[in-house]
Amino acid sequence: MSTLVFSHASHDRANTASPEDLRAVHFVGSLPPVLTDDHRATMQWFLDHTPDTTLTGLPCDPDPRWIIDWLDGLATVDALEPVRTGASADYDDMPTYRLKRGHWLEPEDLSLGRAAHTDAVMAARNQLHDDRDFPPHQVSIPNPYDLSLFTFGSPGAAVTHLPVFRQAVLDDVHAIHRRHGSQVVFQLETPAVLATLDRTPRPLWPAAVRALAKQVARVFDDGPREATWRIHLCHGDLGHQPLFALTDLVPAVQFLNALHKQLQRLRIPMPAAHIPMCTGTQAPPNDARFYRALRHLRRDIDVIAGLVDETHPRDSRAALGLVETELDRPVLAVAAACGHGRRLVPAAVANTALACELAHHTTDTPAR
């Protein structure tokens, strides 16, 4: 069976899909560090552990702490000076910086090196051997607002310096798209969206949601118009601990609906959206009220359900039924809440096996 990529709209789903094969498996990107020494072997791992299963993409992220390494590396940028040092063992132990007086940042100061990494991955991809067609390579792209927030440690400073971070990210995106075109899909990753709403009083949510949606839409608008995107909402997973408690899906639904509105105005397709429905410490809830907000999600937003928890397989199965009942349609794909990078190898294998099972799981939900 071919591993086909699904992009924006549900009419892209293969017409030959059977009722038992309604969903794909989505990998957020990372694997345990011991599995990431070799690009070819990393991608082969995903293929070998998903037989007879459709994949949304084929990622090949480096060590899961690569963003932490980038953040630590900012200490060598001449325009920045440290405000706080830290080993990034958890969210209270991360370094932050400020701009030196009389200095300014350039995009090259903030480069993530994603273009060079993607070139190396694509060369290794040509060495893969499998009977299936390969889905496009999935490139992880951090949201510029997240990077600016990590760097400066405060929303105000993050917004002030956002343009240079956006340019640094988009320089990589445009370079990758020029070289590899439709062979890649981009996954915009942002824990900052849900974290910001968690810290914002609900009466102020409408303004916060609009601002966050405009910021993300600007990234898509300034990127290559022919590129395929998806978005990964996240609760954070540093130390396998979430940034904040997971209480319901209202913030995710409100943000995605607002983003859909912004992108519709810009005539840009709405990406498929990965919504985390559990955390590294919490199983997916089995209370239908937790998923009730999905009734209000725009019907043309494809959902990647981040509910696969290998330590709670029964809860994961039940959650999938609740999600599709509230949506009144199958999800595009199932996934873990975050990458496998902070799991041990046996847990990554177990999570992937459960994801494949759920991809083929039969429910009474109407077909698309």
C-alpha cells in the first residue's frame, strides 16, 4: 500500500481507501536520540514500524534537544548578552538573553540550519529501500514567535523582535522549497499559542486569539505559496513534562477557527492541524465534555488527533471514538501528543504500534 501525503482538504484523500483504512499515522518528528545518528536509518525506522499504514509524511529530525542547542548557541551571538543561564533541564532552567546596547540582530544570527539539514536528509532519502511509495519529507519549522519568546523570555520583547526571527525562519523555508519543492512538507510547531492562552484571562481571549492567528498566518503568507504546511499545536514536552495542565480543547478550537478565517481572507489553504489531546503525564480524557469544543471546529479543518498514549491504550481507543463523535467525521490521522524524542526506544515502538492499530480502528463515525 502506498504511503500518501494528505495536505489540506479532505477531498485529497485517496478514493481507494476502504472503511477500515480511514486514517493515516502522523509522526510529530523526533525519535529517541539513539535512533537519530544516521538519517537513512532514522527514516527507515518510521517505514519499518508502520507496515500497511498510510503516513502523512516522513520526518527526520535531529536529536530532540536541537532547539535547546540552538538556544544555547545564542550565547555566541555578538548582539546578545545573557540575562539568565540554565541547562534547560526543565522550563524553569532555560537561558534567556537581551539585546546589547547599540547592537541589532540579523537573520543569519538566528539561523536554525534547517536548509542544510534538509539537504543532507534528502540525499539519505535516496538510499531508502521499500516496496511503498514514500510520502514527502516532513520538515519541522518552529514558529518564529516561539523562538523569540524562548530567546527573550517575555511576550513584550518577543513581539518587538519578532520580524527578524520570522525572516530567519522564512529564509530556511524558501531555500528548502526552492531546492526540493513538493518533495517536502513543512510542519509549523508552536507550544507558545496554547501556553499564551493558558496564561491569558478568558475575557481577553478574543483579542489574544486574533493576534496569535494573525502572527501564524503571516508566516504562511510570507512563505512559498505552493508549499504544503501543517501545524503542530503543543503543550511542550521538555523533560517529558507539559508546560501547563490540559483541561479542554476550547483554546485549540478557537485559535484554529481564527487562523482559518485569516487564511481564508489571504486565499491560503488551511493546513491540517495536530491537536494534542494528552500529555507526557496525562492520558487522553474519557469524558466527552473534554472534546465538546470540537463540535465548533470548522468542518473543513483536517484534524490530526494527538491522543496516542502507549501507557493508556484503552483510554486512547476510547478517546478516538469521542473525538470523531464530536467532529461527526473521521480524523485525518492519529498521532502522539508530541514527538517520540523523550521516550525510550521500547516506548516509541509501543506508541507507533498503537497508532497503527488506531489508524485501522473501525468506528461508527460517518465516512468523509
